[in-house]
Amino acid sequence: MNAMEVHREALVWAAQLLDMVTVDLTNEQAHALPTGIANPIGATYAHAVAGTDVAINSLLAGGAPLFATTWAGRTGISEPQWHQSQQWARTVQIDLPALREYAAAVFAGADAYIASLEAASLDRELDLTANGLGKQSVSWVLSALVTGHVNNMAGEISALKGTLGAQGYPF
């Protein structure tokens, strides 16, 4: 298995895991305000998907995110954006069926993007110092900002569902 196949396999699993922990999510659970400073489940789900959209389509591919182009007004996220402030997380509204469709498009596009890369592309350096991340390779972005981030968000959603008395991970 080559590096591209590993990145694709990891991203497919992350997307499947995110889907597993959100498939039975209710509107009430999605918008419930947790105690403390934790973000609502819906905001976390929206952030995972929109973050992947921006990382793949803007940061790596150099274009605009789907939420600003072909999916504008149809994402199921009242204010799609990459960064997640507490104010945004506490006020954003999501439409679960629309967000699931947008998520499917984002992850299919991400897989297609990774499949289109040449092996040498993984070493290309990106300057992420404006985001406090220094200079990183495309491979690092795929591992940390895409796959790792989606896995982290799936874990947060799973834990937040548990605080609501619902099952998070299905296993």
C-alpha cells in the first residue's frame, strides 16, 4: 500500500466514523447547549465537515470551498465557516438532512482530490504560519487537519451524546 492509499483509507474511515456517531442524531441533541464551555454537537459536526471542505478545496487545492460555490446555501449550516468560535458554535443552526448530504459531497470530493495527487505532491510544503502551524507538508495537512481532525470531532460528538444519555460510538 502506498502513502496515497493510506491517506484515502484513513479519510474514508474517518468519514464513516463521523457518519456512525451522527446517523441517529436528533435536532434536539444537535442544538442542545452543553454545560461549561463545550460546543453543541451540531456545531461540532458542522465544523468537522466545513473544516474538511476548506482544508481540501482551499488550503490544498487552492480553490474555494464547496460551501461558497456549488453548495452555497445548501449545506445545512446557517453560517458555514472553517474556524469555530464559541459564539458561532452557540448560535449556528443546522439542518441535519442537508448537512449529511453536504458531508457526503465533501468527503467524496476529498477522496477524489487525494486520488488525483502524485506521490511527490505529499511533500509539497505549505506555509501555515498565519494559523500558528508553521510550515507543513501536504501529507501532514491530510493526516492532522483532515483525517485526524474528523476523528477528533467524532470523538467529541460521541462524548457529548453520552452526556445527553445517548449512545455515541456504535461499538
